[in-house]
Amino acid sequence: MSINPELDPELDLELQRDVNLPAEALWRGWTEPALLVQWFCPRPWKVVECDIDLTPGGIFRTVMQSPEGDNMPEGIGTYLVVEPGRRLVWTNMMGPGFQLKPEPAELHLGFFFVVDLTFEPLPGGGTRYRAVCRHQTAAAREAHEKMGFHQGWGIALDQLVELMALPA
Amino acid sequence: MSINPELDPELDLELQRDVNLPAEALWRGWTEPALLVQWFCPRPWKVVECDIDLTPGGIFRTVMQSPEGDNMPEGIGTYLVVEPGRRLVWTNMMGPGFQLKPEPAELHLGFFFVVDLTFEPLPGGGTRYRAVCRHQTAAAREAHEKMGFHQGWGIALDQLVELMALPA
């Protein structure tokens, strides 16, 4: 796989944190539906459905539910890079089989993105977790930031770490 | 890799032909810049520059030149699937490192696409060559068809077959 290019500060958002879990645990949380539904959105929101076909061009589908019990429109994406335990790249620009989505205004989030996740082992057994979210335009990046990207992804990561730190 | 979904007749264009060359020859034509420049656009148009980093997220860049000698804006894309000799998927929606492009109206072609190429060996040494080009909207598909997709890709394939059939 190609080296990640530098972060583009006009188009990309980033969350990086060193966590006290092996990369394998974070990877499982991101790739097993029964685990993902337990942490992927900040409580009291929930993920109530999740489908994962963990291969480039395979589906990544989630349905979120509001605290009032209303299901949101399903979020459908596809994987671009699957390097077990190391790197996972996915996007909402395409569905399974790399079928293109219509214009982003028709999606419930209102913009396209690519998420590039890397899991870098650290001495001592921890992991440098890095999530880069790329956008088409500076306006989309700003909208995503104002929606609370850093807080939301940070809380979700807290939930992931809490989940995977439990005795198996 | 996931099985290709069915063709979507509203969004996809397709060129399929059985050719009398091994899959490996067609693959080389698509993936070696020195070969690609010789067939990739119908003559008397030319490809005058080509960069290929043959890995998911790697660059696929071409510059075409009109018969009058004018260079077109460069076309930049990236690879999504690289299965040597079997399947090559690339798109103009993203550049290297999966960095998203701005809205398609700002691109010289005016629309986004994903090209899904498969090379299926046939008994007797030939290959079933299939190129599926996926679009975001029915309007983009129609515009691409009216630009002469079938004729253009057919002529380019003729040129590829002619090139690779020459003694090495």
C-alpha cells in the first residue's frame, strides 16, 4: 500500500491518540459487527444494525438510533484497504462493488468522506491510533468539524477502549 | 475481493470482447506506462505523459494531447483493486492516498467514474476482456455514452490488441 500522504489541513480532520490496548483489539472492535455496535456512536445514541464484508469493495453498513428510538437512514459505504491489524480505509462515496453514490447532498450526512485508520504498535503493548477523515471541500471539512468530529470520535474511541479492555 | 454486483443499466456502461491475447498481455498494456501511452486514446489523439503506482491508493495519471498538439488538463486517479492479470479497478473520484476530488464539474471530464476491468482466461489462450464504467447519476452515464464511450473504448482496445500482438 502507498504511504499516507501528508495531512491536508484544508480538507482533512484527524484524531490521534496512544491507547493502552494492542492493535488487534482495536481492529476487532472496528471489524466485528457484534463489537462495533457497542461503541461506534456516542451514547445515548446506538447502532442497531451493522453489516460488514471485510474486503475491498465489500459493504460497511450501519443504522443509528436516536435516544428517542428513531432509526436514522442507513449509512452505506465500502472498504478500500483492508490490512488486518494495521490499516483500514473506508468511504461513504461508494457502496458495495464500488458503485458510486449520487451527490452528497442526497446522503444524510450531506458530504462525502474517506476514513483512513492506522494502528501502529507501540513499545509496551499499546497502539498509536490514528483516524484521518478526508473531505471533498474545505466547506465539508468545516461542517464536519462543527458537527463535533473531534468530540464525537473521541467519545467513541473512549467507548471502544472501555469495551475491549473488559475481560474477554 | 467481492464478486462484482450485477450491471446497473441506469448507471453503468460496459464494453466486453473476447480477444486473442493472453490476460497477461492485456494487463501489461494497462499497467506499464511505456505501453499504455501507445494505445490508451484513439489516434490521432495521444497520451504524452503517464504515471502509474500500481497499488491501492497509488496514482494513475495521464496527459492527453490533441491532434493540434495541445495538452489537455492532466487526468489524475487512483487504483482501488490491483489483482495482477485478473482485475484492475480505478477511479477519478480520488487521487493518490485516497484524497477526494472536488465536485466533478470542476474536472475536465465533468463527471466521476469507477472503471472495473476484468481479464478472464478463455480456453485456447484468449481472454474475455470486460470494462465496466460506473457513474454517479443516469445523466453522467448518458453524457459519457454520448461522448462516444463504446466507440472510443472499442478503438482503444483495437489499438491495445494491435500493440501487444506485435513480436516482443
